[in-house]
Amino acid sequence: MGKRPVKPETASVSPVESRAAAVHPVQARRAGGSPDGRARRSRRPAQAPGDGRRPEAGVKEPAAVESGADRMSVPAERRGSRRDGPLLPDWAAVLAASASPVAKGKAAALSGRTTPTVRETSALAAAAAGRGLPVGLSPADAVFGLLCFEGPDRYSLAGGLGSRVTGLSEALARSGAETHLYFIGDPRAPGVEVRLEGRLTLHRWSQWISRYYGSGVYHGEHEKLYDFNETVPWDVLERVVRPAAAAGRHVFLLAEDWHTAEVLCRCSDILHGSGLRGAATLVWNANNPMGFDRINWGRLGFIANLTTVSRYMKHYMWGLGQNPMVIPNGIPESLLRPVPAGDAARIRQALDSSPDQPVFVKVARWDPDKRWVMAVHAVAALRRQGLRARLVAKGGIEAHQQEVWGLAHSLHLRVAEAQVPEPATPASLADVLAAARGADIVNLRGFLPADLLQALYRGADAVLANSGMEPFGLVGLEAMASGAIVFTGATGEDYARPLQNAVVLETDDAGEIARSWLQLRQRDDLIARIRKGACTTAAEYAWPAVLEILMHRLDYLAAASGK
């Protein structure tokens, strides 16, 4: 029986090779044809080769694709355009201009190429800004973005947080750093405002929401928070990080308190997706434990470096499995100027103060942690001992106020409400205090600017900053700057030293305040020593001094994140 004839064209082709040589229908359509070999009409216009999208059949792909690099290479003629992709700066020029030897090495490697890939963008940004930072970082070497709910507007000020970010942003700008502050601003003010010769830019956010909530920054809090989280990260990318990376400058994003934990995480995600995560160091700062239950600590700790304002807060956060760095709060240098003697004397005369008629001042939120109840009991205790002690109170709008006034009435203390006219001046404040001279407790209403508060602190016999739980105690430090006698608590007030610059209270017993005052009134030398020590300590916490600590910490964090 004869052999079966073999067709020549298939004699040397295996079944596997035959299937591999066949054109898959999807591949045929992508190549511009159809499975049966007929030409297919394109529904889209022909695209130029090398434009970052898939080339047409028969067109050779760019060298970056052939070598296995990222398939989203962008040609030189389209660099800098945001029409079809992220803005890619001329990295060779940026890196060559950098003072960093690491960046210069990257520039040399890139000098023969004109089309860095998107994958390379993150590494190049890090080389230009992060890993190549000079040792001993100064504010002028970087760009700062501050994220906070509170800010410098009266609408945005609700406590120490607003004072902190106002002082920090201005101090950074005065030191030469480009600074951007994002906060919930006054709806009647400009959305973007440039100050300090262009170095400080205020970005007032959620103004369209604030128009419906006129009672301050935390009125309509949840609506504002949603808008802040959804929209701020994109603005930070386009207005802060991308221009800074293009100029070869590193960005530090500093976020404050729980309201900004989520927005900082989203900033990290967006920067990562844009290839610019390496161009920024993210820092989240805890000013107090409020809202800690709302924070995703695992996520926040993964994308950001954590800091806080005192050793007390550091130990508090240990219980949450976190170990933040301590960077203290600061105060403006303007508070260190001596209070005009005439202003302090006018207020003291209006208060009708004397050793037998001590006047205490307390400025704080109406919150049980601030120990308003202890302060009221102390006034009552001194009055029972024959001293006509009085209290000048300045609080907020919190409901705890009613509890405090109820206690005062039960102790037979007379409470007077006093509205401070605007604009407030030492003369107008003195008139208000003189009119309420017959009251045991005077509750001041209205806005008091910082210089007027300093005059009030200096004119009083003592300032009660006697909080039971104080993350830092900014009011106490500000009062010390005026040369006042300050009674502090014993938690986060790292600056307070007993009988050297303050009276440090260790208990919640009102008798400790009363007994401490009775001792002080007999020792003029001790009062003089405390006043002098208070001014010296306050100078050590002025923002220029605190910036040295801040930059020391940030220098390490930027270097560590670039490993």
C-alpha cells in the first residue's frame, strides 16, 4: 500500500505553530482590518505616531516602547501641554539647575533623551526635590502647603488652632518660603489673596457653603468638610506641587488636626497617580485629641509623618500605636513687644484692682476641660476669706457656659454681661470694665484683638490658664509674653516651670488657686521673678525660634522619605 502524499506547504509546520501564526479577530481589528482580511473603516481619525496612544498598523512605535519602557512616552513637542496628560517639565534642565549632586547625575543620564516617561516622572521629581535636599534645610529651599479648617479670618478663628496656622504661615513666608494656606475662609473675602510680597497665598475654601452658615468656621461643619476633602487635593496638585516640582523645589504639605486627615490621604493618592508623590513630604500634626475616633490611623500613618505639639500629646498617642515627633507651638514676635504702660494702667484702674481686690482673667472655650468650674470656685473661696476677688471671662458660644453661670449664681456671685464695641480699643475696653465694676464675674462679649488681650493680661493680677487637659496651652504662653502671672495646668504645658515663670497647678482643687494667690501677694520678689521668667520663656517660643525646630525635623523627614 502506497504512502499518503504530504502537502508541501504544511509538511514543516506543527499544529502549535499553525495556531500561533493565525491572526486573532481582536488583533486583526486593532490592526485596522477584519478577520476575513477586508479593510475596516475607522470610526476615529488617524492619530499621529508617538502621541501617547496606540499607533496604527505599520507604524513603528517609539524607542521607549520597543525597549520595554513605559508605553505612555510623551514626545518633546508636546511636553508642557496639559491637553492629553499630566504636565511634564523639561527635567533635564530642571535637574541640571539643581544644587543637588544626585539631581545633576540624573540630568546627565537624561541628557541624551528628550522624552522622559510618566513612570520616570516620579523618580525625577524625587531626585530634583526630595533626595537632593541640602543638609540643613532652610525655609527658602522648599514650598509649603498648609491645610487647616481654621485660619486668619475672624470668621475662621475659633481657638488656638487658628492662631497657630496664622502665625506659622506668616513666619514661613517672612523667612523667605513660598507658602500656601488652605482654610475655611470668610465668604465675603477674596477667594485667593496674596500677602507678604507674594510669599503667602491664602486660599479661602468652601466660601459658597459658608454663605449659608454665617456663625463661623464650624457652622455647617460636615458640609464644609465634604467639600474640603473632595476639592482641595486637586488644587494642591495644580497650584502647589506641580509648579514646585517643575522648578526643582520640594513641597512640604502640613495638615492640622482631624479635619485634614482624610484630605491629606487623598492628596497622597492624587500625587501618586500624577507621578509626583516623590516631590512632596506629607506631615500631619495633632493639636489635640478631638476627632481621633474619626481617623483611619493605619492609612494616615502609611502616607504621612505624624507630629504633635507636646510630650503630653506624644504619650497620649502612644496609646493609639503612634509615635509622633514633637514640634512645639509658637507665638508671633509682635507679642514680645512690651505692653504700653498706659494701656495696662488704664485697664487696671478700670478693674479697681488691689492686693485685697485681686482680678483674674480667663480666656478659653466653654469646655469642662478648661476648668471654668474650678475658676469660679476659687473666686468664691477668696471672697469667703475676706478678699473681693473678681473674674473677667472671655469664652466662646459653647453650651457649658450655662452650667458655669448656674454654679456662679448658686455661690451668690453676681454675673454681668459686657459687650465690647468694635473696633475695640484699650479705652473702650476700660469703659466696659468700669461699667461692670460692681459684678463679681464679668463676661466679655465681642472680638478682642491680640494686642488688646495682651493689655488685659498685663493689667490683671493673674491669668487662669488652669486647664485639666491641655495639649499645649497656647493662651498661657501668650499671656506669659505680656509679663503676666499665669496659673497653668500640668499636662501639655511643657514651657511652664513652677515659680520660675508660672504657677503650675497640680490638682483640680480650687483651694490650690486661692492658697497660691495668698502666698504670692506677700512676696513681691517672687512676683517679679515669675514675670521676668515668663517674658524670657515666651521669647524662646517665638515663631522664628520654633521654625528652627520645625526645619530640623522636616530635614530629617524629607531625607528619610527619599530612601
